[in-house]
Amino acid sequence: MTPPGPPPRPHDLFADLLLAVLSGQRPVHSMLRYTAGRAYDELVWLAEHAPLRIGRYRPVVRDLGYEMPRPGAIEAFARIAAGEHLRAMAFRLEQGPDQRWRCTAVELAVPGLPRPIRR
């Protein structure tokens, strides 16, 4: 029996969760407990446009990178592929006093997608 590998990193988990919501595979409200601040509103706005639903192809995270600007914060970026189409996604995670990670910002680079109005 092989020992279990290391636990998944928070940005790996969140990349998959965000991809599922933004491609229409999961409802946006499934992210309520995983977001903080304006991130949920940004996610609702983005999900309405289904920016990662690309034809008949199921999108996948092709590449993922991150920086830790300070302890308890991760700024991540992902390349999303669906067929021959590539998209970019960036998000910020912050660790709360309860030690849980929450998404505090999410952005996408998708041709033709209008930018949300920030208030």
C-alpha cells in the first residue's frame, strides 16, 4: 500500500472550484462559504456570462502558478484550456482567523467579455 500524498494546495482546490462555477458545471451559490468581500459578487457577475463555457469542450486547468505576497495570502493564476481555446484566470485567497482559505478576488481574461462595474 502506498502512503497518501501531500494534501492538495488551497490554490489547486480553488482553481478547480472556480472553473466549475465559471463553466456552468456548478451553481455559483456553491461558492458562498468559500468567498469573502466582493469576490462573491464578482463571481455572480462572471457566472451569469458563463465565460468558460466554450462550445462542446469541457475546460480544464492547464497550468497554475502562484505567489505568496505575505503569510496567509495567495495570488494565483491559471491557464484554462477548452479545445484550442485558452483563457486566463487570476484569483486571490486569504486565510481567515479560523484558518480556512477564502477567495477574495477573481478576474478573467476572456475576449469580448465586458468588465464588471466596481462600486
